[in-house]
Amino acid sequence: MEKALEQQKSISQEDYAKVKSLANIVKPLRSVLHKTPDDYGMTGWRDIYFPSDDGIPLEGWYIPAKGGESDKLIIFNHALPMCRAGFPGHLGKPWSNFDAVEIDFVIQMKHLTDAGYNVLAYDIRNHGNSSAANGGLSGIGRWEWRDCVGVKKYVDNHPTLSKMKVGLYSQCMGGNSQYEAIYRRSDLFENVLCLCSPMVVSMAAIFSAFSELQGISQYQELIDLELIKMGAFTAAEMTPQHFASGVKMPVLMIQVLEDAWTRNPEDAQKTFDLLASEDKELFWIENTTRRFKDGYNYFGKHPEKVIAFFDKYMK
């Protein structure tokens, strides 16, 4: 921290404001539920609520498969700063400050239910309609893994859901959280058949890319200091790579090859290589740099690969 303290003394006010703005990524902006299953004619769905493993109240939806409940369930974990419905960047500020696009997760749930899967989707702590925790900060998985444990306990203790085959669709922060949950509670996830994990990321890659774009790449230690002052984790601590070795189930990872948010495909490749799964695939989305528009919306626009993955292991 000595280097960071020295930088703090000499940095310009303009650059210091940029440093603080980057660190504030871990203060998640709440996204509104701008869509519901009704928007796509899904029927029989209901609101649900349950506690995280540390007691934080979480809210979600249970959506049965088209034509009625099946014996297959997908647990759906979202990204930061989104919610179970997606991201309302098309509605303007403050969401458009991240990216002025809509991300639609509900259409992805529609694809799953049409293919014969029940879906359980919920808001992670400090997101959507779920409760606040940890001072309103995100650990990019380092606290949120407890929500992944909580939802799995809810399923396992439910009279109907507990009898279903389970697969996981866990993206970005939700994927980071899922890796740590599996690593810490392998016993709880032994019966999970497969995991699709789009867009998992190390925060060091994001901070590096954005600081370079803003001309403050020399201040990585100062970004860490600001994170510590908030009570958050350092950049190096917020990565799924610490926990990938615990993931042994079949995995489909999806990443944007030329992602402008990371500018570092090696980060995703390293995470993939660390997975202990014998059956795993890393699929690159090419010909785009847009993480939000083309990465998170990929499944919504191109459902074939993800559905085929779940069908392979769950049908």
C-alpha cells in the first residue's frame, strides 16, 4: 500500500476522480425489473423468496416449462449491475452510463421453458428486488456465493423442486459466485449435471482495461486502496480463478473474444484452463467488442448452442 499512498499525494484531482469512479463499480446500481415472464406469454409462473446462506432475503421467479412442469430445472444467476430481468440501459440514465442498451434475460428464460426446462431466476443481494447487504457493496462473487448456496438449499428442501434434475446458468458475477459456491460447498452441488457460465471475469482485467482507456493505468494500487477504504475486496481477490479448480461438472463457458471491457482474452482462457472439468468447452463470440450488447444478449439471440448443451447432459 506504500506505493498507493505515495500516488495519492501526487495524483491530480481529475485523475483521482477517475480512480474513484472505477473503484465504485463495486457499488452496484440497482436495475429495475423492466420485463416479466408475462411479456413473453409464459404462464404458471410465480414470485418466490428465500434466504441466502447468511440470511439475506432474496427474491425471484419460478417459471414452469411450457405445457407444465418438467423434471428439469435451470437455476439462473445474473450479472452485475443487472437483475433477473436483465439490464435497462435503453431507459436512459443512470443505467445508460454503463451502456445504453437493453439486456433481456427473460427471453432467455423463454427459450429454456420452450425447450422443456423449468427456470428459477432470482436477484442477487444488492441487485433488483433482493435485500441490501455488505454495506451495499459487491464482492463480484466473494459474498454473493452465499446466495448461490441459499438458492440451492431452497431447491433441495422444496417438496417438488428437490426431485428435479438441476443445471446452472450463471453469468459474469453470477458465474464467479457459482464457482466459489461449488468450491466451498462441493457436497451441495454434487448432483448438479452441468454449468453454463458466460462472461465470467477477473476484476483486475476490467480495472486494467478501463484505466488504460482513461489514461490512469499506472494507478492500479490506488484503485485497490480505494476498494479497501470502502470495505471491498482488492482487484486480485475478485476473480473466479481462485475457485475454478473446484468445478468438476461439464462446463460451457462463453466469452467475447475482443471484449472492450477487459481487452484481455487471456484472463478468460486462464479461468477456463483452471476448471477441473474433464468435459468443458470455451466458446468465443467473435466480430464484436461489445460485452453488454452482444455478450450478455448472445443466448437470447442465438439459443441453439446453450439449449443443445443442456439437452446433452439433462435429457
